[in-house]
Amino acid sequence: MNKLIIFSFIGFLAQLVDGALGMGFGATSASLLLMFGIAPAVASASIHMAEIATTAASGASHIWFKNVDKNILIKLTIPGAISAFIGAAFLSSIPGDLIKPFISIFLLLLGFYIIIRFLFFSQTGYKNQSPNLSKKFLTPLGLIGGFFDAVGGGGWGPITTPVLLTRRGIPPKKVIGTVATSEFAIAVSATLGFILFLGIEHFQWFWVLSFMIGGVIAAPIAAWLVRIVPSYMLGVLVGGFIILTNSMTIIKAASLPISWAILTYSLIISLWVVAILFQLKNRKIFLAID
């Protein structure tokens, strides 16, 4: 019972981050399962099974708070679901860990771009804009995001959220809400792939139940936070989180000494805090529903 409470709390925190920043549940959960020695395919399968419940709750919450761009949602979800199924089918034979550092470098650069843009450039004019992003842009993004999500146990949010944030005309809350809502289809598709090609007996049901309980509780809270936190603050929060999480992947791949890793993390966190304080000082921060 104590373990159930502890891991449900971890699921709660993971979903709170994921629902509020558009990424984090899969990456957090996968890291924890791999740390306990769970095989990558089994870890990813269990996470996606849990995400069926957590993403359903998260998507419903974001729709309720009007954080979703339906035009982008449809164009992004269909290719993402297809590639997630393919990623689940081939996980055991694809060296996903070898590709992760290169994806992380790309995302790290996007994270810096997002922070700089939201710190120093005006983010007004969102309310009446609904960018018509083409299928030529969203289809490959969905294919890449869905594939790496299934292969790595998490990746839909870390890939699609920063890329969509770089497009002008769509507010961060719409990006986060749309990505979080679309993830339900990704989770269902990947889970079906794992059931067919891995077998349902390999799922870690204790972890699945724990993450489900915590994630479902956190989902509406996260959607509410996205609704009331100003766009320019969300941009800095998301950008810093992208930089921090992807720097961890790069540092691990580079096998840096612990002392250098700690120094790097400390520097990143310090600069992130400075950026947040800069926003608090130079803008009128207030909670207001658009």
C-alpha cells in the first residue's frame, strides 16, 4: 500500500508537469522504470497503458478549459498514432538510445530559441489568431513524435511541443493543450502495438495502476494552470524545462563526470531562475482567464 501511494504521487507529479508544460510524463516515468531495471520495451508498454487513462483525463480537462486548437489536433494526431503503432512494433530491434542524443541536441537548441523569443520579443496578438498550419508541416512532425514516443517510452510532448512553440501565432496554452489532448490517440495506438507484438503478460500492472491514479488526479489541475498562467511566463517555463531535460540526456550519453554534471545542472537551473525572475520583474504578472 505504501508503494502504491509513493508511485501514485510520482505519477501525480509527472502528469502535473506534463499537463502544465506539454511534456514530461513519459520521460519521467520511463526514467524511473529503467532505473528499477525494467526492460525498455516493457517500460514503454506499461507507460503507454497508464497514459490511456491519464491522457484521456488530461485531454478532457484541456478541452473543458478551451486550451485546444482542433484544426492542429486532427492534422497532428493521425500521423502520430500511425507512427506510434509502428514504433511499438519495432522497438525491440531499433536502437532508440543511439538516436536520443541527436534528438536532444536539436530540442536543446529549440529550448534556447523559445526562451529568448519569450523573454525579449512581444507575444501579443494571440487571441484572434488561429494559424492554419499545413499538413506538410504537421504530418512529418506527428510521424517523428509518435515514433520516438513509442521507442523511448516518452517523446510526443518533448518533440511536438517545442516545435509548435516556434511557430508564430499560436499561444503556448493552445500548444500545450493540443499536444496533451492528441497524446491520448498516441497512447492507445502504441499500447495496441505492444499488446500485439510484446504480449499483455509483459505489462507491469502495479506501475500502470500507480501512474494511472496519480495522473488522473493531476490532469485537471494542470489544465487549469495552463489556462490562467500568462503566455510569456509559460514560454519561459517550457523553454527551461526543455533545456534541462534534454541536457540530462546529452550528459548521460557523453558520460561526463558527476562533478561536471552537477555543475552543468546547477548552471542551467540558475539561468532558468534568472529568466523567470526577469519575466516577473519586467512584465505585469497576473492570473487572468482570457
